[in-house]
Amino acid sequence: LLVGSSVGVISPIMPFLADKLDLTTTLYGIVVSSFALSKMLGNVPSAILVERHGRKPYLVHSLWAVGLGVAGMGLATDWMQLSVCRMIIGLGVASLTTASTLTVADSSTPLSRARTFSPLMGAFAAGMAIGPAIGGILCDTWGIQNTFFAVSSSYCVASIWNHFGVNETKRHGELWEKKTLPWHSPDAREALTSLSERSNNENTESVSIPNAVKDTTEQWTRLLADKHVRPIVIMNGFYMSTFAAAQLTLLPLLLTSGGTTATGAGAATALSATAMGQVYMWMSINQVLSNPIAGQLADRSGKSAAIVAGGTLTSLAVASVPLVCSYGLIGDSVLDWANWPMLATLSFWSLGGTLLATAHVAAVSDEVNDSSRSQAIALLRTSGDVGYLCGAACAGISADLVGDVGLAMQAGGAVFLGATTWFGFKSAALNKLYKR
């Protein structure tokens, strides 16, 4: 909840930071995508280290790295410094997401996995619902820099909370208490070796990182060769590409006139930081309300059906937002019911994203055994990071090339609809073959 709030606070501020640093749409896309680059590079080491040392250490220390990066964003004076800070955040988030996802996976079964993931997504979405409204007000009141410092402090609070309030879920979780992490003394780390030998497990402490990376690559190759896993991984990449391009890059620029908009959509909706916070708050509230429904739907109707439904809703909503924006907004508040076309479009977008976020992880977890689950989830995250990296960068470049943020956004929606259609046919074919 606290992490979601911190992320939500930043969301409405980013386009104003881009304007302050005089970034083009292309440079803004590069800044957004730099997060995905470092997160992608950190996924493999994170999966290895979380399996080696347990979940709790990385639920604690990764938050300090994220807080450092956020504080740096408040001090950045150009796009390169901003990108470096985003990369620090990406490394921290790589560890955090791997550890938190495996913590939930450790505590669930295939029959309850989507419902178990839903509270995690719901808590994050609840924070995202609170954060944007706070962020918009803080930005208009305190300024951009002080808001980033406040968010950085909240991550430190979250780290302390996890240290005292979270239990280790990995087998032999007592390793955390025995101080067997790499920066502890060699004598203390011997506890890991002796404990592993006594339980006839592999002595993971003696495995070198290069060998572990090689082993991970081999496991990923086997996972991608699985005809049931591969479509899920590819579809997740397309989803994160659309998320980074539309929601994180083009939508804020469209709503604040931060990018060139030949259609006039941006000029018709030049929002303040407070109003931008209301937009993201509305989307997050819809995610909170739809999370339980999404989990139930994914478990009962099937994960593939949930992915297709979520992809269709998201792609159509993304393509529709520029059309709705071209008519402008009525009143001083985005949440005025006179703006129901915009609110309805954003609601469908949020519902689609909730279905996809829940169903992808649950689907890939169901298709692999327990020993391969951590690597399967790491592979899924990495595919998302590749999509995030490509989506944000390509969105910025395409918007500058065509001179229209709205048109670039609609093109992204069309591409994602095509990917969803492909996944639907692929899943139907696999199900038909399986029944035979």
C-alpha cells in the first residue's frame, strides 16, 4: 500500500518535470524506458539471489535503492541524470517485484493463485488511488523537488516496515536471521552451507554467479520452448509495451499539452498537476474495485480468457482516449460527471489492465512446476521489461515523427489489439489440441 502510494504520487508530476527540464517527447520516452533497461538487467541476478538468500532481505534493502533513486530525480538537472536515477530505481524494483511475487506464490496453490495475487495487486492499486491526488496537490503546493524528497522518505519507511513486519516464506527462511547474506562475514555464511547439507539440498552458496546465469539462460530456453508458456510471455511483453507507451509516456503528455498534438487533443485538455492526479486516482480506484472481480474471473473462466478480455478492453480504451480528449473537459475538476466519456474510457482501461496484471502471473505460474516457478516469473518480468523499454522509447520517437501524440497513442492501441487477437487464436488452438 505504501509503495503504491509513493508510485502514485510521482505519476502526475513526471510531465511537469519533463517540461521543467525542457525535454522533447523522444527524450521523455528515453527517460521512461531507462527504468525498464536496468530492471531487465537486474531480473536474472534478482531471481538467483532471492532463491539463494530468501525473500525478506530483498523486500527490505531494495526499497532503500528505490528511495535513493527517487531523491536523485528531485535533484536532476538534465535528462541523463534523470535517466541514471530511473535506472537505480529499476534495479531496486527488479529485486522488490521478484521477492514480493515469490512471497505470494509460496503461499498459494494453482486453484487459489489468482485470488491470492489479487490482494497484492489490490493493495498496490489502493496506494495508487491515494497517491496521485496527494502528488498533484503536493506538486502545486510544495513544488516538484520537495515532492520527490517526500516520496523518497516514504520508501525508507516501507523498508523499515518490511524489516519488522514481514516473515520469510522461503524454506529455511531462518537464513535471514543467521546473517548469511554476501556482505556478512564468511563465518556467518557457513550457516547456509551446513544447513543446506543437512537438508540434502544443493549448496547454492558455492554456485558462482556466471554459472548461475548460464543455468538461468538454459532454464529460460526450456521455458520458451514450452508452447503453453511462450504465448503468455510474448503477450506480457506486448502489454507492458502498451502500458509504458500509452499510460506512462503519451497519456500524461497528451493531458498536459506536453507534446505536439496536431489534432488539438492536448490543447483541449491542458491539465494542472492536481487535475492530472485526479486522472490517475480515478484509474487506480477502478483498479482497486475491479481487483477481486479480476481474480475470480481469471480463476473461474480461465487465465487465457482473462488475458484476451483484458487486452481487448485496454487496446480499445487506449485508441479512444485521444478522441475523447479532442472534445475537451467540462468544469474545473476531471471528476465532474459531465466528463463521463473520459471517465468511462479510463474505467475500461483500468479494468483491462487489472485483468492482464493478475492473469499473466497466475497463468505462467500454473504452467510450470514449483522448482521452475521463480525463473518462469523472472522470465515473464523480463519480457515485460523488454516491452516497457521498447514501448516507451518507440512511443516518444513515433510521436515526434508524426507530430501528433494522439495519433501515436492510437497506433499503439491498434498494435496491442492485434497482439491480443493473435494470443486468442493461439490459446484456442492449444486448448483444442489439449482436449484431443
